[in-house]
Amino acid sequence: MIKTIILTFLIIILASVGYVFVMPYLDFKDKEEIIKVDEKPAEVTLEFWGLWDNSDDWEEVIKKFESETHNFGWQEVNVSINYTKKEFNYYEEDLAKAREKNNEPNILMINNNWLERYLDQLEPLAGDDGYTKEYELIKYEELLEIFPAETIRNLIYENELYGLPMSSDSLALFYNKDLFAKAEIENPPRTWKEFKETAMKLTMTDKGENIIQAGAAFGCGKNINRSSDILSLLMMQGGARVIDFDKNVDLNKEIEIGTINGTEKRTPGKRAITFYTEFSDSEKEKYIWNCEQEEAIKSFANNKTAMFIGYSYQMKNLLALNSDLNYGISKMPQLENSTIINFSNVWTPVVSKNNNCLVNPTELSDEIDCSKIAWSFLSFAVKKENSEMYLNSTDKVAARKDLISEQISLNNKISAFASQVETAISYYKFDDRIDGVLVEMIDKICLKRDNWEIIVNEAVKEIEDLTVIARNGTER
């Protein structure tokens, strides 16, 4: 009887021990089966909508990223990226339609003034150490080592980064070398005082006082590309904010300006408007341009205008209009004895919050984080060697500090733009319709100069109406 009890007890013990030894083996076998199923990398396809750039411009960077097998968590992943160039005029409409269908791209391009507009649709860069290591993301603490502060300032909201710029741009001075040489002018102007003197010297009229050669495209609205930005820069150089982040408009307001002699009350908006529009006033000594002139870029390409102000992308337009044009590019004129201020224009890729990339096999879709993979690509793209490939393809101005320095040292047409990146800022242009308001204001002043202050006040009221719409969220 006792033997029977002991034997039974031993059997139970052995069975329990057997379970302990067998179960880990079974667990291992289950895991082995899972690993065997997932040995083949998952295939993930991201959609990337761009502006201005052709697919060739991104081809090298994308192919390099695609050539690598990535380990995201427990899963090996092969990534494909479909780049689509979109037309600017329909871009935001296309994005809205895609969002309605829950089919927006994983990566899209926005302007540095658009962040608030798209904020609820975007995924910020993860700052978690685990994600940073797993997806090889750029670290927050590295940002100011890599990029100038002003370049990324408008891409940050509540201490989170929403974009990584591949390039930057700013307004600079284009000048016709042949017309300068003919007028025996050695160097382009560095200050606004020099700009006025140089433009007057280069302006030629016929017997009827009609302008046959303009010293500069300056003083009007519609026939000068980005005239709203040029005027805004003049205001900012004078100390105006134009529009601040609380959507306060100070085009027509007296504000306090810090000077070496202390604080002074000035109206930099009005002073800038007066300075700019007087160049198109036939009653003024500095009359060099009018609103009937040929569009500025075409006039410059046709050797009829000696100077104009524009962004670096105008180089390609000039090449198409006149490949033999002999011109140079100089830094933007500044106010004498003042802080250097330039006007920035940055288009940057950002990541959609919608986790809707194509995954094969589909059963892994819930395990794949499309947004993190998109950020992994952007972090990869802004590395120095990859940024260089992109910039060589596009002839754009660098956003990285180290590449900015290299472009400056080349001493070519792009160097002037590169030298301005760290001093280039923008105002809070929360709605693109502000550009139209400023352009209309300029041209109205050119027609009715006696009423110019009334016209400015009307423009301010239009912008303030847009701020009400923006605050209420009733219209984009």
C-alpha cells in the first residue's frame, strides 16, 4: 500500500518535472515557427507627395534608403517610396480630397508658414530614446548642431518638431553684369542707400520720359514677383513684425524699437511702404519703375532691367528665358548700421499622422508603424552625404550648417543665398491670402498716392478679418 502511494507520488512529481522541461521546448518551437514565418522581410510602401522637385531629384536618396534592409522592432522591413510631383495650384485641394478618403500620403511637403494649418494632420518626430534608436531617428539634442535655429523655428510647435528641411531659400539681389559694366558700376549695392543711388544711375528714359531701361524692378505689386515678400522684408528690417504669432498686425502701427540710444517709437511699416512705393512715383527723384512695365523677371532676362530681387529658384527661370544672360547674385541690401535681416522661404517634408502605408503581407499591417518609418526616411535623407546628393540634383541652397559653409566657399551664384540662411527669418503668414492683400495694397497706392494711408488701413482691416476667420476656424 505504501509502495503504491509512493509510486503514485513519484509519477505525479515526474509528470510535473516533465511539464516544466517540455513546456519551454514547446514555447521555443512556437517561437521558432513564428520566426520562420517572419524570416522574409515585410514589404512596406510609402507615398511621398512633393512640390517643385522632379522624381529624379529624389531618386538617389530614395534608392539608397530602399537598398537597405531595416530592422524595425522584431521585424525586418524592406521599404519602397513612391514619389509624386504635384502641381502647386491644386496641391492643397488634392490633399484635402485624399484626407476625406483616408488616403493622404505618408510624406508631404509644406511651407514654413503652413505648420499650424496642417498641425492636426501631422505626426511629430518621436523623442523617445527607444524609438530614436529603433528607427534611427535624428535626436532632438542634435537639431541645433545641424540646422540654424531660424531654419527650424517655424517647424516646432510646443517643443515638438514636425519637419526636417532639405534646403532653404531667401531673397537676394540679382544684377545684370553687362549693364553694370556699361554704367561703370563695379559692385552691386550692399545697403538701401546704395541701392537707390545705383538704381537711379542705371535707369534710362526716352524723350517722353518713358522708362526704356529700369534700374531695378522695385515699387509695384503685380508685375514684380514676390513683391509682398520684398515689402515685408523692408518692414522687418525696420523693426516691424508684420504679423506676430498672436496674429497682431502692425503694418500701420507705432511700435517701440530698441536702438543703440535706447527705445524709440517708430512706424516701420509705414516707412517701409513709403520707401518701396516711391520708386514707382513719377514725381519722385528715385522714379525707376512703374506698374505698366513688363513683368520683372522677363524684363531682366531681356536686358531691360538692371536689378531685381528674388529667390534662388529664379535661376532656372532665367536660364530658360535667356541662357546667355550675364548676371550675378549678391546679398540682400540692408539698412545701414542695423542688424542683418533676410527673408526666408523653406519648403520641408513632413509626416502624415495617418498610419496608412501599404504592407505586404497584409496581416502585419497592425504591427507596422508607417509614420515612424517615414520619419526614419527623413532622418536618413538629411544626413550630410544624402543631403549633398539632393542638393547636387536640385541646385538648391543647403539647410545643414556644414553644407551651407561649403556652398559659401564655392563663391558662385548660390553662395549669396547660402550666406544668408542663418539670418533669414519670416513673419507669421498664417494665410496665403495675405500676399494678395499686400500686392493689391501696393498697386492701389501706385494709382492713388494721396490716399496711401487710407489704403494701408484698409489692407490691415482685410488681414485682421482673416485673423478672425483663422481664430474661429470657420475657413482655412
